[in-house]
Amino acid sequence: MAKTREIKRRLNSIDKTRQITRTMEMVATSKLKKLSDLVHAARPYSERLGEVIGRLTDPELRDRYPLLRRPEEVRRAAVLLLTSNRGLAGAFNVNLIREARELVARLESDGAVVDL
């Protein structure tokens, strides 16, 4: 009798775990769909931005506008770091901070004053 009850209890536990797993899958699918829609909505913006940046890198424009030219020597630089505040983005933020530190170190080694 005790063995039968134990088996029923385990089966109920398995069913509840299955329900939780299905619910988690549905939530993940919903989030994925929402994010996919956001990416799709941003596509025209990113394509247009690519066109604008492509025009800015045109050599003819660099000759005409001095602000588009790369300076021969960087004397002062500002580094602006934007991180994510979304959940489970710890590795992303850590990688961004590491890259920013490397950039600051590289600029300082080249003799530039760096503002954060």
C-alpha cells in the first residue's frame, strides 16, 4: 500500500513538473515572438542608418568636411558606456565593461586624456 501511494505521489509530481515546463515554454515562446516583432520593426531603421553611415564614409565628404576626417592624433576622448538593465544580461554587461576598459587603456597609452 505504501508503495502504491509513493508511486502515485511521484506520478503527480511528474505531472506538475510537466505542467510547469509547458507553462515556461509558452512564456518563452511568447517573449520570443514579442522580441522577434521588435527586431522586425527595427529593420527599416537599421537599413536607413546603414545608408546614412555609408554616405558619411564617402571620401569626397571627408575632404569637404573636416569633422568627418579621422584626426592624426587623439588628444582627448570621451567614452560613453551604455549597459543593459534587462534580466540575465550579466555576461553582456561584463563584456561591455571589459571592452570599455581596454579602450580607455589603449587611448591612455596613446597619450590621450580620457573622460568617462
